[in-house]
Amino acid sequence: MNKYVFLFVITLTAFLLVSCGEKKASTSLNAMDTFMTIQVYGKKPEIALEKTKKLIYQIEQNISTTNKNSDVYRLNHGESISVSGDTLTLTKYGLDFAKQTDGVFNPALYPITSAWGFTTGDYKVPSQNQIDELLPLTDYSKIQINGGFINLEHGMALDFGAIGKGYTGDEVIKLLKDNGIRSALLDLGGNIQALGKKPDGTEWIIGIKSPWTGKAAASIKIADKAVITSGGYERFFTADDGHNYIHIFDGKTGRPVDNGIAGVTIITESGLYADALSTTMFVMGLQDTASYWKRHSDFEMIIFTENQNLYFTEGLEGKLQLLADFASVNIIRK
Ligand code: AMP
Ligand code: MG
């Protein structure tokens, strides 16, 4: 194609896009204990955004651990109820993932995370006795699902803090697609999910936050992918002994993870899978994480360690741009 024909095609494409009425709209909201921003491009982006907000609030209403009318609150307070589709899907997915990871991922850790104060902000270090008493209540294998009914034993409690936002992102993307949107970027409290490419046809550039400075330590170009991070720095408290205790737990010990990992970012198509993985890989630690990836390899992963080493899977080679200095840069290969 000669240069002038090429330019004509480009101009025509741009003209068609504008004449098709593609517009940008964005909105921000506070939901699920976090700040969310959503930008969409399409013919009627405002209508799609209104529906999106409603959907997010509705999912929150179903799975909140604090709203007294939510399924999860009612289950956690001893009711055996027929639950919403959101709660049922998350419970089934959470239990499957727990089985697959031998409990490294555990959606029933709420009694433990509550004892440490992560559910209320009233932080404390529980005694070993208290932890030992609570651990049996986190046995996810005892959760019963019969049709749409869920039943928890007395004292047990669910918490979808590790997968709720990823699930919500997937549901939002489905809704946007159904509403004719072909291009959108969701930031659900740092969980990024992209629908399509940018309207100009290029990929989205996503920054990966440094656990130390809060600025971008790396960036990556994506389309139709979730980029989901679990970070110890996102929520923690410093106890009287000067030790930092983070919000991600080792369900075997009932204690916050302390394995030298500072942050794990997962890149894959499904937000739900990415969210489940980010938490799980954080708990597993560097060695087990690498072997889990080798066995599955349907996702890419970036790990920052507390002593500022960077690890990433080989699929990201040439795609990840480093924007900070690291003590070492290591590629995880098959
Ligand atoms: P994320 O930021 O996605 O890693 O989710 C962290 C949240 O998941 C915590 O605030 C807890 O509510 C919950 N959580 C902590 N440890 C675990 C675990 N081992 N398995 C499942 N959920 C967890
Ligand atoms: Mg997660």
C-alpha cells in the first residue's frame, strides 16, 4: 500500500470511529472497602457506567462481611440460607481452589483474621491458645452446599476478600460487553482489568506498584487481561514488639505470612483466577510458587521480595519494562 492510500485508510478509520459515536466516560466509586475507577469507550458509555455501578454495589451487598443483610453476614452469623448466584459461585470457586491448593487458599479463615483485628481495624496479636482454638473453625471441608443452600458449622465464617474484586471485575467486563463496549479499563482498588485494547488500537500500559516507594516499579502492556496484585504493604499493622503483621494469612499456622515476599502480581485472562492466584502465590513463598507455575503455566507472575529482588515468569520477557533498581532480576523458566 502506498503512503497516501495508507494515510487515507487511517483517516477513514478515525472518521468512522468518530461518526460511530465512540465516546469516553469514566466514574469512580468507593465499594468493597476500596476506591475504584472505571473508564469505558463506546456509543453510550454513561448508560454502561450506571449499570456497572449498580452491579458492583449489588455484588458488594451479597458478599459483604459487614452488611447485616448480606448472604455472607447471615451465613457467618449462623443462618442456613439460599444464597445469591454471586455468593454461590464464590463459595464453590473458593472451595475448589482450597482443595486444589491443599488449603493454602482458604475462604474460611475469617475467625482467624478477625482475631488479629483485620476485620475491624482493632489490631492485636492473639495468644497461641486462642489461635489453636480457632484453627479447627477454618476447616473448609466442613462447608456444606446443597443446591443453592449453604450451611456453616457454628463459629465458622466465610470471607471473599481474596477473590471478590477479581470476580467483580469479570462480571463488570461481561456486562460492558453485553452493552456494546469494546474498550474499557477497570481499576478496582489496584486490581486492573482491561477489556480489549485502547480505542486507538494500542495496548494499555499498566504500572506495577513498588512495595517500597508506591510509585511504578515496572510496567507492562496488556489487552483483555487482568493484572492483579497481592501486597503485604497494602494492609498491615505494627505491634508493640515492632513487628509488622500483614493481612495475608498462612492457614496452617493461623498467623500472617512472613516469608520474605513483598508483593505478587498475576497476569491472566480471568480476574477471579488472577485474584485467587495472587493471594495463594503470596502464601506459598518463592520456591513453591515457581513449581506451581511450572505445573500450571496458564498465567504470568511478577514477585517482589522484601530484600528487593525481582522474579518474573519467562512469558513476560521483553514485555515487562523495569522502572526501578532491584537487588537482582531473575526469570522463572520452565
Ligand atoms: P488479596 O489482596 O487478594 O491477596 O486478598 C487478601 C485478603 O484475603 C485478606 O484481607 C483476607 O481477607 C483474605 N485472606 C488472607 N489470607 C488468605 C488465604 N490464605 N486464603 C484466602 N483468603 C485469605
Ligand atoms: Mg487475591
